[in-house]
Amino acid sequence: MGRLKFTFREEDADEERTSKAMRGEMHISPKHAFEICRELKGMLTADAKAYLEDVIRMKRAVPFKRHKRNVGHRSSLVGWDAGRYPVKASSEILKLIIDAESNAMYKDLEPERMRIKHIATKKGRTIRGFTPRAMGRATPRNTETVTVEILLEEI
């Protein structure tokens, strides 16, 4: 695996007021990761952690705005209909937020006053696999991976 770089410009991140973290090649759905990141952008870290914990407990749904075909409606959503409860992706992104907060504490920043300035997903590598079938054939069964990056800013 090559070196992963952040997608935001380094001059946009003030080193004294920001904290960043990245988790690479997570075994989660890229579509779920995209929708969760779109929903979390601009939130305070405490609100984002509470939101993700509610998603994990299936109390609040994540609205699916781009990848919404054949997605059922959820009554807990206001202003949007289609949504899901992506538990696995939410737990992985929650770990990423906790990592970014610990990086902020290391830099002597207050984690309670941190806001998610930038959060993005990138496609990771595809882990190739196959399922044997009858008559010597095989069906591909690949695993997609996702890299998620976050930038927290002190307000």
C-alpha cells in the first residue's frame, strides 16, 4: 500500500487550531461511508459521537440522499424519506472521531470545542476473492475497502 495523503490543502489547516486523523482500508460499504460523512460535516464532535451512537443503537436513521434507489423510508427522518441504519460503518467512523479527538488532546486543544471542518471518503484497494461454482467455474467475490479522513477545527 502506498502512502496516503489528505485530500484537503495543508494551508487550509492551521496547525495550532486543527487536528486530523485518517483510517485506511476499512472493510465498510463506500456508499454508507459517503452518506454518513455527508451528514456529519460541520457538526461538533460531541454531537457527531451522540449521532453515531444513536445510529448504532438504531434510534436515528442516516438519510440517504445520493445512493437512495430501493432504500426504504424511515419515520425518524425529518425533511427526507430514504434512510438506513449503517451500524458497521458508523462504528468505524466513530473510532475515527475518537482518534482525531485524542490527537487534539495531544496538541493541547479542547475536544469539546472541536468542529468537523472536513470529512471525506476515498476508495481503497479491492481485495479480490472468488466463489467456486459447478463445472469448474468461479464467481468473483471482491471486498471493497474505504479510507476515511477527518479534520477537526477548534471554534
